[in-house]
Amino acid sequence: MAGVLHHLPSILPFVAPLPISYDRLQPTTWGAYLLWGNENRNAPIRASSPPGTPGGLVSNFELKPFDGCANPYLGLAATIAAGIDGLRRHISLPEPV
């Protein structure tokens, strides 16, 4: 997840391909800042767990900027490549917001 956060500006052209896609990515809307959070609906990368999960074990990750106009194959490929790069380079994840 650290690699995805690190490469998020480079992933955006694949997951938000149209100019209108960026209307959602404004400071008062979804995912406008480069951060991640637990249960934070405004973070572009959100870690969440189903209600009633013991100990708050995280089981879901959301990439908020992913737009309906995006090619899912290219978006997923860019996201996976960024994640693999983060693992190879041992990028550490900052504290959640």
C-alpha cells in the first residue's frame, strides 16, 4: 500500500482518465490529498473493516480516485505495479490520518 500511495500521482492518469474525473478530486470532496486512513472516507486510500470485526482487523482497501470512465485493466495494472515497486524498494507507509 505504501507503493500505491507513493505513486498515486502517476497512477491517476490511469484511474481518472478524463478532465471531468478530477472534479471529484477537489479539497472539499473525495481523495484530494496524498494520504491514507483507517475508516477515513476523505482519504484517497482507505483501509476499512466490516462491522463487528474483532480488533479492527483491516480486510478491505479502497482506492477512491478510481473513476467509472477508467479502463479497469490499465488502472489495476498501474496499481499493482506501484504496489510491487513499493515492496521492492521497502517504502514505509506513513501514519494514517
